[in-house]
Amino acid sequence: MPNPTTPDRSTAAAFPRYLTGEVVADSVALRWPELYARRLRHPRVVDRFLVPATPEAHISCKLRGVAEFRERDVGGAWITRQIRAGDLFVTRSVTPYEVRFQSPPGEELETLSLHIAVEPFLAALEASLSFLPHTSWKNTQTQPRKCRSIATGCPFTNSARSRIM
């Protein structure tokens, strides 16, 4: 059962209060404007963890470990993925969602979690994808969109991971 004290919405600053993992490093002391970076170590088994929605875009890069990972809208059908180091999740959700995962012994997940304010995030996407024809992120600000995606084993994932590390 999800934690009943986890709110539907939170801020990036308060996000660690609702995590199941241990915060190993946190950029909050650096006071970066519009950016929070945290390194997290997760337990081997997490059952039905509620992830609150945040106004900031959330990027989660798996640094170590493997897991059978499941996610769903609250009360919806579970979607299952096998995740591993190098996988990258990008989330901007206006509603909370549930996750659960299980890692083999010794293969627990370690994650780099980034929350970036919407304006700088969209500007970075626009700049980095401007070479693609017919690409525009400008209209995403007019209507909040719920999107969770994963990039697995693709060149973007590997290059992004090397820049973050």
C-alpha cells in the first residue's frame, strides 16, 4: 500500500521526504537556481511507492544495479520493464504515480535524480534538438502533459550518462 502521508503534489526541494531510498549526495547546499541533483541508493525491494507529481521536470538516470521495475497510474494496470545502469527516465507528470521494483541481491539500484525547472528544461531541449527537422517544444508549456518515458541502451542514454558522471 502506498504511504498515506505522501501528497499528490510536492516540490523538488521537498521530494526527498517521500523517497524510499537513502540520499547519498544532495545539491541543496549548493543552492543552484532551478536545479536539484541527488544521488540515491535504493533498497533491494520496494513495494508500491507513491511518486508525487512535481512542477519541475524529473530526470532519473540509473547509475548502478538492475531491477524488475513496475509503474502505473494510481489504481491502473502495472507496466513492467527490466532496468539497468545507463537507463534514463524523463518524467513530467501532473498526477502522482506508483512504482515498485525488485533487484537481485547485490544488484540494488543507485540513481542520479535531477529536478529541473520547466523553463530551463524546455530551453535545453529546444537547443539540443534544434538540429532535428520539425522539432519544437514550445507548445508544451500551454497544457501540462503527463509523460513518462525510458531510453534504454540508446546513444542518448550513454552520452547523457557520461556528461552527468
